[in-house]
Amino acid sequence: MLNPDARGLYTNSVCPPPGYIFDQAIATTYSLDPATMLTLPTHLALAERPSSAPPDPIKLLESLRRLSDRFSVYVDHTGIKAPSTRNLLYGFLESMVIPVRAPRGGVFHPKIWALRFIEPDLDAPPLIRLLVLSRNITFDRSWDIALQLEGRPGLRYIGANRPLGELIQALPAMSVQPVSETRRLQAEQLAEEIRKTDWELPEGYESADFHVLGINRRAWSPPRSRRMAVVSPFLTDNALSWLRNQTDKLVAVISRPEALNELEPAPEERWFTLDDAAETEDSEEADRRDTLGLHAKVYVLEKGAWTRLYLGSANVTSASLLERSNVEVLVELTGKTSRVGGIDTLLGDSGLGSLLSEYVRPEEGIQAEDAEEVAALRALDSAKAVLAEAELKVLCKPDGDASQLTLLVSREFQLPGIARLAAWPITVAEDRAVDVMGITQSKSIELGRYATESITGLIAFELATEIKNLKLRLVLNLPIEGLPENRDDAIFRLVLNNREGFLRYLRLLLGEDGAPFGNEGSVFGGGDGNGGWSPRFSDEVPILEELARAFSRNPEKLKDVRAVLDRLKKNPDKASIIPPDFVRVWTVFEDALREAGC
């Protein structure tokens, strides 16, 4: 179980093991915060260990460059959250974040990570790391659950892995926009390798099986059991009744009080809530609040000497279990109860027991919902879906030293119950938002004039209802027509804004893959970026030696250095941050590269 205060889940789990470097990764999520996404690249690409410090912009820039076509995140097409702060580097997420639509009409709800690590100097099978979670790629503060499995692909297919492989291979086809051939081949490769991977299981468990709901007509039904307990923040009566029919006794239901309040009483069952449990944002309904309280999804079954543990993304709801309209993933672990425990373990002090309270139905009865608020919330939910389906795109036209952005729509749509609609690129502050409600009446509306480095297809929208003035924000990753070819260069030059930044970036390019990058203080001496240049990265490592090592071992790194110089030279103001001493040293290697045909 993941404590809400344990913030290192992703950063710990995505770091390569010792001796390995990151190669590829695919992740799926229902909701995504772009700010959370920017905390991950340095751990993936540079093998940095978790830290409470904010990401270093220069390291982040290089990490995003390395990951651009090797890291894919598939997210529900309505699930990208509007970040609370602006960041020009959000623009680099456009190609990595792929909005998808559940094929059976529900929500895209699985939370899995498939990571591929390789040993750079060995011709050995890759290491595949699989994370199955209940947590989204957001700054959630909730009680979640996660399972990490590792293994290497073998020569034969493993039947238990087939559903997971089929899901990963099907991801590009669920995208609401065309997916590149690179992304499609990535999904095919990881799907193929996962189907052949023999997982190292948690201690005591003897088998692992995967169940995927919502991508075909295949149903999931738990095997008949003697006892069952479930943990789910969301519940519906018919889904819970269906589970009761699969077991001799439903022993315990652990959920949120708000969910239990809506159910028909079942005095013969024990119902629990977490202390101070609160509403969560991750539902089949609306994405309105910060995630708090219970968020894990677990099914524990006992029969004979065996325990079956199911965990993943599926709530005990009709959309997840009965209609199978949501895309969901569950992993099934089987072990002997004497070794892995069971329901009594879950409810005991070594499990969740110390965190649980017996549910008590409010004596004053369940307060009737405010009809106007219910109507307003439904209007927001409907409008969010309509907006995501409206086939919007962004047109970018040069306007002097900047560009004019225009929001385009290919077909008419309406937003009943919505009074205001505002939009702005997430690379700028929300005070640049403009009223775009007119897009429901015309085929285009101006978003404003923006500097090249601020241009992005990641557009934030804020909807406000006619009654109650309730608000909802989301981000759509829209196709962008006319994106300036020098957009990435403009961001690059803005981050590398002095000699110190230039030298730090060169150190990242020339450093050994996966190796730590040392202490920047010892490297740069705390200068202001305008002083003289030392031909060393530190007292121990001269720049000439670094360049020579790269030329002999990996000339591709020198091509990266050349690309950096070319980018900076495009802007005379930025070319001055290249130290003259470095230019003289670099000339030697430029000639060597040319002679070598590089």
C-alpha cells in the first residue's frame, strides 16, 4: 500500500538498475499532470536518484531530448490536467503524451508502466520492468497500491502475459490522432517482449496472470471462492451484487463513506472506511478535486489453501466490471494462504487494520443532493467530453518576431449549460487566457500572439457553468499546423542563456551514459556565466580529454555537440555564450569528424 506522503513512487521505480541504462518505456494513465511528467525524465534518461529539489532545467532539457521518441504516455483524451504553473518545457511533451479513447465508450483507466533497460556493453536480453498501479501520473495524495515485476524475455510465449501484450500493442490504434511509425513499432516491440517475459514474483506467490477489460468482448469473472474482500473507492450496487454471487461470503468491503452511503445496506457484511478518507479525483464521473483518501483497488479471494490477490485499476462499478466499457487492467497473484496471508492479514494490524474504521451510516440520513449543483456538474462532464471530441486544432502563423495562434474547429458543437469557455497555452500563465466561447458559433477564434518558445498544441481550457458558476479545467493536446521549425531551438537557447549553462549542457552530452554528473558547484565555481572559461569540466577532467574520449568511443556524442553549436550560432546574441577557447579546441574535432565521414 502506498502512503499518501510517499512521493517517490515514480522516481524510484523508473530509475535504471545498476549497470543498466534506459532504452524504452510506455505508460498508461487515466489522468496526467504535465508538471508531474516533468519530474520524471531526469530519472529515466540520466539515472538520477530521487531528490526533493526541483528539476534542473538544463538536465531536464537534455533528458527530454533523449526521451523524445523513446517514452510514450497514453492518457484518456479528457484526462490531461491544467498545471498550476507555466513552463516552456511543456512544449516538449507534445509528442510523448498521446490522448486515447476507450474503444467501448467508457474511460481509458489502466495505470501501467512497461520499461525496457539494457546493459550497454553486453549482447544480453533486455530487462523488462512492469508497474501495475492504481495511481495516476499526478501529484495525488491518496492511499494507492502498486506492484513491480521484473524479468527478461525468453524464447517462448507465456499465455498468462497475452492479454497485457495485446493491450500494449493496441494502444496506438486507440489514439485520437495519428501516431508515428516509431510509436507503433515501439508498442509492437514491447508487447512482443512482454508476452515472452518470465516474471520474478513477490515472495510466496507462485503465479501471475493478467486481465484486461474493455478492449474486446472478453469478460473477467473471479473464480468461485469461499471468502472475498474488496477495496474500492467507488462502488455501485449491481457490481457489488455481482461479486456476492461469485463467493460464498463477502467478508469485507473497504471504501469511502460517500460511496457506501449510496449502497443498499448489507448488515451481514463488514464495511470499513479509512480514517479521514476523502473524495478522490479518479472516477468514471468528474475530475474535480485533489485526490485524497482511499484510491487503491484490490480483490482478495480465498479458497482451500490458496489466496488470489487481484490489484490494478478496476473499481467495483458497472462501467468497470459489468459493462466493461472502461479499459482496465488487473494482475492476479496466486499463492498459498499460509505463505502470503489472506483476508485476515488484510484486515489485521500488519495490513490495513490500524487504518480502518467500521462504517456507520449517518443517523440523520443521507442529505439530498443539491439539484442545481447536480445539473451543473453534469453540464461540466458533458461539455468536457464534447470539447474533447470537437476535433479542434491550432493554426500558427508568423507575425513579426512572434506568431499568432488561432483555434480552429472542423465541425459545429454546442456546450449546453456552459456560460464561459477560456483557453490558453500551458507554456504561459493563465492570465493570458482568452474567451473562446465563440468557437461554438464560428470555425475559428484567435488565441493571441506568442513568442516562438511559447508555442504549443497543449491548450488549457476552463469551463464555467451557467448555474452555480462551477468550473472545470482540462488540457487538450491538439494538432498544431505551422509550428515554427525553430520552436525547439528557441526553447533551447532560452535555457542555455549563459556560458555556465553552455558548459553544464556540454558536460551532460559528453558524460558516460548513466553515470552521475557530479557537483555543479565544483564544475563551474559559482560564476555568473560572463567570466573567463577554464578548459576543464573539473580539476580532474580536462575538456580535451572528454572530447577525445567521446571521439574514440562514441562519435555520436560529438555530433550532438555540433548540433548544440549550430543551434546557438543561429542567434548571434546567443553565440556569445560559447567560450572562444572552446571554439579553438572544437575546430580540431570538427576537422577529425569531417575526415572520418561523420
